[in-house]
Amino acid sequence: MKFVEAIQKKINPPGTSCDKDIAMAVLMRDPDNFASLINVTGFFAEKILPEDLVERDSRLASLRFADMERMKKKGQTLYRDVYKTWYGRYTFHVGLENASMSDPTLAVRNLNYDATEYHVQTVSKQRENRKKWENGKKGLSNDEWLRKLEKTEPVEMLMTAVLFTGEEWDCASDIRDMIPVPDDYVKRKPTWPLEIINPHEMSDEKILAMESNDMKFFMGVVKYSKDSEAMKNFIDQYCNTFTVSPEIAYITGVVTNTKWLEEKYRWQRDEREESENMCLAFEEWERKARTAGRVEGKAEGKAEGIAEGKAAGIAEGITKGITKGISEERKRNVLSMHSRGFSAGSIADILVIEEKEVEEIISSLQA
């Protein structure tokens, strides 16, 4: 697994685009989804309203070509995944990074993003003051006049969150975690923490409290993406009360590697109106999967049986083929459901067979 992750990072290093990055960018640029996600963090004392959000250019303006070239050589991205300004009671700039794997560089990149943005704000204020003070301004000290900044000049606060769709964040989430010096050796370590939002660590109640139905479905499926039975229970129990958009269904398929979901909604991925009942969609997929397995098993078994039965007679061969087809179908269904995370007891109940037979089939696979 570690080897696969290393290859993936080499092919798509942090800060580069791939299908998941694009899907996540489309998901979170929607102001309803963005507000719904950030509100879950409880970072602010009041809720963000989607209509109070303004899209910002996510590219970081480092102001000088030399800075940009140096950052590129170090492999540092110059782009936030998503960046918006919230004009609520106060003005906040809110950035969002998407991560599908633990990223040990993100603590440093986040500090770099925010420091650059604060620098950009300061330089912008200097430019504004230079124009406003052309004819002079009373009450300025010599230092303030030279630097074109008042000593009490404010900046607007930044906040960066990370939507983590992997399972466990097992690397630094704060710059202080990367400094191998004991806490009692220095008066204080520098700190710049990441606000990590991990669906796997969220309760169902918290997910369902989100304002966006699309985000409820997305976060729930991500949370249970490694447990098919738990995912089905979540869908059946909660997602029958609302519909989601084809776009979110496609994005969820891409991010969780759920191929049938990705393929089913690929040609509707730009449709943003909530119209899909995902309970029915999952039921349809399961029904087609069972039917496909049954037909394929019968066809293969019957063909093999006929071939084996030529010497003993066509009638006997057909009988053997049908019998073997049913057996192969049952075996195929058991193994398919086992690979999707169903327990032996659940498989036996669904297929109406003995649990012992299910265990024997699974054992034959593992032998």
C-alpha cells in the first residue's frame, strides 16, 4: 500500500491536478457546499451564508517573479484549491485544500499560503495609502509616511481548512509538530495548525446536520467508502428523505473510486439540480449486479455442462450444466458480496442459503 501511495504521489505530487482534484474543486466552488462544510467546523461564532461568499482568485500573488520561480523549484504550489471571501459581520478570507492522502508538506504549504496572503494585503494597503496620501495626511509619523502604513493598520483574517477524504491523517497537522525540539527547551514553538475536516471522524448526526443535501450524501459515502454494508445502511436510513444532483453523484463516484456511480452519471455531471434518489440508484445497481452474476453463471455452467456431457448424452449434459450453472452463480454471488464487505451471516440471509455453505465458499477462495 505504501508503495502504491508513493507512486501516486510521484505521478500526481501535491499541488497538481488529477481527476479527484478537479472533482473536488467543482464540488467546493459551489457556495452552498462550501458554506455547509465550513460551518461544520464551528470555527466562526455564526453561520456562513452562501450569498455572503465571493469567489476569489486562488492563485497566490507573490508579487515578484523571483519569488514565483523559487517556489516552483522547491515544488511548492502557487494555487489554493478553493479561496473565497466571506462578507459577514466581519470580513474573512477562507481557503480550502483537498487531500485524499496524508500530506506531510501541507502544514508548511498552508503557512506559506497564509503568510503570502497577509503580505499581499499589506502591500495592497501601501499602494492605496500612497495614492490617498499624495496631498498629505495629518497625524502621521515619519515612519508611517515612509512605509505608507499607519501603526494601527488592520489586516483581514485568513482561515484555511483541509477536506481530507482519506482514512487517517497520520502526519503533521501543525508546523510545531515538525520541529524536533522538546517543548520545555524553548519558551514557545511557532504554531500554525491545519483545520482538518475528516468525514471518517464525524458522527452521522453531524453529517446530517449539514445544510446541503449534496454534502450530506458526499460526506456519508466518503465516511463509509470502505464498508459496503455500512454505506448501504447509511443510504437506506438517511438518503431516502432527499434527492441529490447528478453532479454530486458523479463527483462522489470519482472521489471514492465507486466506478458504477462514476459511469452512471458521467454524462450528467454538469447537472446541478437535485433530482436523484440515491436509495433507488443503489437498489438498481445491486439488482443489476445480481442479475448479471446470475445470467453469467448460468450461461457458463450450462456451456461447461453440455461439453462434459457429450459422451454421456445431450440430455444428461444439459441437466449437469444447469445444475453447475446454479452452483457457479451462487458461488459468484457469495464471492462478489464478500468482496464488497458483507458478512457471512448477511450473505446467507440475502441469498437464502446456509451460513456454513457461505463460509465454505469463502474458505475455498482463501485456500
